[in-house]
Amino acid sequence: MSTTTLSTLPSYDGAEVVVPAPGVGPGNWAGAASAVLVDGVFWLTWRNRRPLAEGRGVTVDIARSSDGVQFETVAEVSRDTFDCESLERPVLLPIPAAQGGGWRLYLSCATWDSKHWWVDSLTAATPEELPSGRRQVVLPGDDETAVKDPVITVAESGAWEMWLCCHPLTEPGHEDRMTSRRLTSPDGLDWTDHGVVLSGRPGEWDERGARVTTPIGNGLFLYDGRADAASNWYETTGLAQWDGNRLVPDVGVATITSPHSDGAFRYAAAVPLPGGRIRYYVEAARPDGAHDLITVLR
């Protein structure tokens, strides 16, 4: 794998806080974000999470910015909209004009009193209208698999691609394990599953699971993972390369962590900029154990 990409990887160095955690201490997280640059405007969506006793992932916000750092919130979606116990990573994307135009928000929704998750969606003419947009379940999951935290791209041809985090539900107490699967779609709603493309490696930092978080160009992807169940919610980030069939981790690249508290550096999202630079958005641990949504330019 080329080392010329290493200088473009994110880190905590030089980070700016975009959205502070909604409270002080562990369990208060702002993050699990996705972002896109459209006609010179940065669009960002993220989930706000409170500690377990206060409701977990309670809302998803949508915001816009001219500089990628200072954002104005234009809409918010509550977990009550989906009658779910918690919300996790959302994805916000414009729909190609040839497919009707408008915007779509994908949401990761937790089924009450279970380990099951599904992926839902809202579609509307503008980001501001998404909270009252047309709802459609995208991936329901099933009794054996929870599905969440999609990473979605749309090619100029109109073809959609998804990297989906999956949790097996067949062994009680081990539902935190995760693999990543690749899916494709002609319209962003009807998806074809092409199987597992990334999974944890025995004896490595990602043994317990591996979740694709963002493409960064040239067939390279960031993913996050953890070594054991005790590290759930405190994932750190690594690099992998697409070989045409699977994502191959680069064992020569050190994992990326926060220097604070639990070390979490997860849910990275990359926005390519004109001129070749990348603006990243990452959920990162701060000294008091809360997680801020930060941005870093590389």
C-alpha cells in the first residue's frame, strides 16, 4: 500500500470542535456523523447521544456551513419519529436529478428492548423538509442480524454503493461483534447484498469487529474496530484497501486514537475538497470521557 496517503489521514492534532458533546462525562456523545459538499455548501448530519439512563441516541441534527467548521442547524429528527429506542449513524445525500432530485436522510434505528437494528429513511425536496419527509424502511434486518451505520456513496452514473455494519444476534451476550458488507442499488432504496468484505482479525486490534466508516479515495477506506467487548463504544480507526473483492487492512499503519480518556476516535467521515485536500469529521473522546464531533483538515 502506498505510503503517500499517510499524510492525508486524520488525527486529533489540529482538530477543531464542530459539535460539543451534549453533556459532561461518559455516555454524552456528539458524532457518528456523515457529511457532503454540494455546490460549495457543507452539509453535516450527526446523532446526539445521552447516557443510557437518559435515553441513548435521542436526536439526529442536520446542519449547513460555508467553511466546514461553523455550522447552522436547519432540521432535527427525534427517535420518536421512528418509535425506536436509539438512533445511531445517519447519512445525508442529495438524490441525482435523473432519479427525481431532492434529499434523503438514512437513519440507524434500534428496536426497543432488543439488540436488533434497522436502517430507515426520510426523503424530501430540501434538507429542511426532511423531518416531515416520505418515510421508507431501507434495510429491516432480521432475527439473526442487526444492520446499522451505513456508509453510502452515489456515482455520477447514478449507481449507489453501501458499506453496511452488521451485528450477529445468534449468540446472546456477543451481539457487539461486527462485520462490514457491501451492497449496491440503482436508486438508494432497493439494495443487493454482495456479502462480507471486512471482518475482525484474530489477535489484532480489530478482533472483535470492523466497521467501514468512509472512503478516502484511491481505493482506500477508513474503518473502526476494537479488540474486545469491553471496548464497545470506544473504537479506534485504521486503514484498509479495496482489492476488488474485499477490504484488506494495512497492518503497517498504526491505529488512530484520541489522546484523551477512553481513546475513542471513530465514525470518521471524509469530504474531498477541490485541490485534493480532505476535511474529516470524527467522533473523538475528550478528557472528561464525553465525545465531541471534531473536524480536521488534511
